[in-house]
Amino acid sequence: MKPSFKMRIGERGQVVIPKELRERFGLLPNTDVEFLEEKGRLLVRPLQPEEPSRDDVWGKVWGVLRRKVTDVDRDIEEMRGR
């Protein structure tokens, strides 16, 4: 089981992303991110200017392939869906 991180949203709608997660997903200072709603969940991911559209099948594969693989089972589940 992966660790759970609980944070509080501040008055201005800001939230701190824990260092461990920022490092794992390459969220460096000044990184543009994209917020997505998927299956009742709020997702955040780094956004690259040259990145293909998320609606494009190859765009989904590109997003998985460009990040460092840390959990193969999770990555396969993300590509295939539940």
C-alpha cells in the first residue's frame, strides 16, 4: 500500500504538494501543471508545451512513457484503465 498524504487547502485555494511526490513526478518550481477530472477524481500532472493532446491515444501513452517508471503495475493500470 502506498503512503497517504493529507494536506489542507489554504484560504486562497493553495495546497502544498509533499516533497516526495514532487520529486517522484518531476514537479519542479515553475512547472506548468494540468488539472483533470477523471472517474470522480481530481488529477494533476506536469504539462509540457510540446505534449500531444490527452484525448489522443498516443498522447496518453506519451504521458506515461515520458515520466520515470517507479511502479510498473500502476503504470500498466493507468494505460489500460481499470
